[in-house]
Amino acid sequence: MSQDLTQWITEVRTLQRQLADTQKERDQAYNSAANWRRLYETEARQRREEAAEFQAQIDALQQRLDADPGAVLEKDLSTVSSLQGLQERLDGLVQQCQDLTQQLQAEQAAHAQTRQTLTAALGDTFDALK
């Protein structure tokens, strides 16, 4: 009987150790999950703050452009410190001007084509009504 009691006590102690180990693992898993949740929330907060900052910058730039585009250009040019920087800025503005001119010419050509087509259609309709 003494041996049975010793065996039972040993088994109970083994089970207690296993239970303690399992509880320790569970606590570590909870701590790890809490740590990941905290990191995720921190990252999400940072992304929201960055998005808000970018939106504020976009709004500020839009207000500057809406207010006085000429003043924006003058301010941009005043920040250029060297002749080469001024030349690069001028080249960029010339290229932008050329692009806008091409877009305008394409729009004018499309408008002329539409006008010619509509005039022809109107003439055909007028002839058909005679």
C-alpha cells in the first residue's frame, strides 16, 4: 500500500508540474498576443497620423494654389539658390508649358473636327428636309 501511495503522490506531483508548465505556457502565449496587439495598435495609430499629416499637406498646397498661383510660382523660384537650379526649374516649367500647349492643340483639333462633323450633319438634315 505504501508503494501505491508513493506512486500516487509521484503522479500527482508530475501532474502538478505539467499543470504549472501548461499555465506558464498559456501565460506566455497571452503575453505574446498582448504584445503583438500593442505593436499592431501602435503601427495602426502611426499610419493614421501619417495619413492625416499627408492630407493636411495636400489641403495646404491646394489652398496655396487656389489663392494665387502666381505667388506660388514666385515663391518656388525664390527658393532656387543657384543658376543651375534655376535653369532646371525653368526647363521643367517649359516642358510643362509644352505639354499643356499640346493638350490645348489636341483639344482645339477635336473641337474643330466635332464642329465640322456637326455642320455636315446639320447640312445633310437641312437638305433632307427640302
